[in-house]
Amino acid sequence: MSDDREAMLPVPYRVARRRVETHDSVTLRMEPVGEPLPLFQPGQFTMLYRRGVGEIAISISGDPSAGDGSLTQTIRDVGAVSHALHQAAPGDLLGARGPYGAGWGLDTAVGHDLVIVAGGVGLAPLRPVLLGALARRGAYGRIVLIAGARSPAEFLFRDQLGAWAAMPGLEVELTVDQPAEGWSGPVGFVTEPLSRLALDPAHTIAFVCGPEPMMRFSANVLMGKGVAAADIRVSLERNMKCGVGLCGHCQLGPLLVCRDGPVVDYACAQPLLAVREL
């Protein structure tokens, strides 16, 4: 069998823990049955497989410094394959290929202030950025996390968000789209706290993930504050089928998102996201 065909074979992983995040999202921690996949970089994804149903691309949401061979992935129930993965229980066997794609490049941000902006499930691929930065806290300047959700119940990693908010050396602001009973925090989109944020644009790297309109608006706010488009990194989402740049399903202009992304800088993404329905 050729190396290319072997690369397309899923590696078996067993679900060790299933944590319910929201009404439609869970986080699975999976342990390798045999040889694990290579270590991942924040922002990379796997092709996650459920036997008899299929596979889809899922961002890795675990701690990049864990180094134990496990995979942690947060899955939203939005289709047939994601539903089957979402329903996986401890002990179930899944398959994974990867890790694939370009990551957030956290190491290239050493010495800079970090502004992390997450909308909805966009917090999942950004969680490794924050965990990686906190593991090397002295390597970075100021760290700011702005996360938004439709309602308080829609926040991923709610217990961890509370712990992060209480952590010295980390600034956390959470906002919800609409007023909600029992919510005393800010109401509005992530662009509102972002627009109030004072920052040093020449020494800031921004990481932005969420729906495409949210990423565009957030990038515009950041550029309005003087942050260069090349210092704003976004994670693109397209229909990935092979994960390795062979099938072309995830083409976005000149990019194959699975190979050239999913993370790209906004200087690259801006003209592509400006084309309607591209």
C-alpha cells in the first residue's frame, strides 16, 4: 500500500470522556488504541471518523502542551456525521487522521500582546492558543480573551471561562447577543468590547475565530485601531473532504483551506471574504 493511501486510513481512538458543553455541543477526550497521531499545533484539525457514517473535519480543542497522545475535540451536532460523533460515549471507538492544516503560529507571536476574539463555537479552536500561551506565560505580553455567545448557556467551557476570568495576568470579557435572565455581564456582539479595548497596535497579534461576518467586523475594528492585517489571524471554514489538498472541495479562491489554512492572516483572507458566496 502506498504512503498516500496509508495516510488516508484513520487511526483508532477510544472515547475516554464525554463532556456536555451546550444543548448541541460536546467535548470528547479520546485516547489512542495503538500508535497515536503526531502532536498537533494550535489551530490544526483532524478528520474524525465514525464507522458506518463517515468523517468530517473537526478542530482540535485540547491542550497542546499535554503531550500524552490523547485528542480533545469539541463537536457541534449539525449534520449526520457530527450527530454520530456527538453521540459517542466513553468506550466507543472512533477514527482520526491528521493533524492537518496550518495552525495559529503561536510561537511566532512570542514577545507580543495577544488578543483572542471568539464567537460561539469559535472558542473551540482558540482554546489551544490560550492554553499554550498560559503554559508559557512569560513568553507573551498582555493576553486578552473576548468571547461571545448567543446566550449564557451557549458558552463553551463555562467552568474554565470562570477560572480564566479570575486568573491574574489574563483579561477576560464575555458578552451575549441578547439580554438574558440572570446575566449581569455585557450584552452585544464581540465587536463592542473589542472597540473599547485599548491596545498597542505595533505589538499586538490577534487571533479571531467565529462566523465569517463576525471575523470581518472584528478585523475591521482591529485595523481601525492600527493593527496590521498581517497581524490578524483568522480561521476559515469550508467543506473539507480529504484533509490533504487532493479533492478540491474546500477551495477558496487560490487556497485549498485544508492545506493552506484553516488559519491565514487577514491580509490573505480579506479579499477572499469580500467576494460574495466564494
